[in-house]
Amino acid sequence: MKRFKMKAMRHYIYNKVGVKGLLLISLLAFLPFRASAQVTYERTDSITICKLLQKANRQSGVLSIAREFLGVPYVAHTLEVNDREQLVVNTRQLDCTTLVETVTALKICAQQGRKTFADYTNTLRNLRYRQGIVDGYPSRLHYFSDWILDEVRMKMVDDIQSPNPPFTALQHIAVGYMSSHPNAYQALKAHPELVPVIRQQEEALTGRTARYIPKGDIRNTALLRQTVKDGDIIAITCNKEGLDIAHLGFAVWRGDGLHLLNASQIHGKVVEEPMTLRYYLSKHKTFTGIRIIRIKE
């Protein structure tokens, strides 16, 4: 009987936390951890998400949400924790992609007035997997150009490619890094039969084009301030063979120009880069410019 009541309480908190608020979040902290069959997470992750959803509202800006993660350690490959593909929620360790997905999911939930952990995981699933369906490792959107295409179809983001200028350059997407370097990916190394599936996805994406702002044109101008908004997702384009996007973050305007809020491998944590984005890009020869993705209002 006691075991039944505990399970019922967990179910109630998971689904009703948006109504009951922080009191139920506090109760959750004392319950034993139990991940669902579809989601991998730790108790602290669900508490963090629920607190942020309680704090956020429809008017919450992207940057106000993103700044909640400043100082969180940069850790790569946090999604590679299961042999069988599952949705992973990890707010304790972030890389550039998982930071963008985490903040975007929270922003969308806040806009829609959704307050439960289940709401968040459903939104994150829609962002991370093709058409929101988890169907093995290849169903995850590994290339960010593919991510953009899918989220535009799902009406979750807008792919900003105008006006021209500043979107004067055209990226010819040619991806193939994953299938040509399978040993660099835990799942492909363990399951080589997935490599041809990934190669087919790369071939479907290769040949597409997208307009971007060349890094030499990223200046502190009225035109750029009108075009790029605080909180826009910045996808840094590159000319490294087999890749489309080298890094991700959020746009932050300061008096001296455009900066990047990102999960930084160099700094080892989530930071707002002290240097301008123009200078940051100039330090990397393979970086060519930026694409701009905007979460739908």
C-alpha cells in the first residue's frame, strides 16, 4: 500500500507541478529518483526545469532564460549515455547544441503557458528528433542544418535569410563528416550498420543552400542591429570538410557590438563571450559567417 501511494505521488507531481507550483517541486526533492522508460534524467534535472517553468511566463525573453544556465559546466557527448536511443535531459552539463535545445524548449513552453516536466520533455523531443519521433540513433537531428529544416516544418522556429544585405553569402551545404568518421561517434562505432542510414541522411541534406551573413560584415551597424535580435540563435557556418555548422549560441547586443552567449569549450562553461562576435569569428579560420534562427513568438 505504501509503495502504491509513493508511485501515485510521483505521477501526481510529474503532471500537476504547474498547478501546485514550487511546493510540489520541494516535495519532489525527497522522493526516490526513477527515470521513465522514455526519458533519461536525474532528479535535479526535473527540479531545475520545473523551477524555471514556474519562474518563466509568456513575456520571458530568450536571454533571461539562457542566463539561468551561466556557469553550467561544458561537457560534450552528454546524450550518449544509452545503447538504446532515449530522450536525455541534462541541465547539469551542457554543450553548445544541448544549451540551445534546452533554452528553446523552455522558451516555447513559457510562451504556451505549459508548466510541467512532461510538457518540457515533449517539447524537447520535438526539437531534438525528426518530426518529434524517437526511432533509434538516426532519428536524432545530428546536423544543425537538418535541425533547422525540421523545426521550420514543425513551425517552431523561423530561418531568417533576409534582407540582402546583410545576408549576402550563400552556403552550399555538403555534409558527410559522420559517415566518414564513424569511430568518432559512440553509436556508430558500436553499431556500424547505422552508418549507411546516416550516409543517406547526409546525401539528402547535401546540395541545399542557405543565405548567411559573412563574418567580415558582422559590424556594430544599425542594419545588423535591425536584422539580428537579442536571443536569436546564431549558427556559425564553416568550411570544414563534411560539416555545415561549427558552433551555436544566442545573440547578445552590447554597446560595442554583437556578442555570443554559448556553452564554451574554451571557457569550460556557459558564458557570455567578453569579446565581440566579430573578433571571436576572426580567431577561427574555418568559420565563414552566421545563420540566424528565431524562435517563433
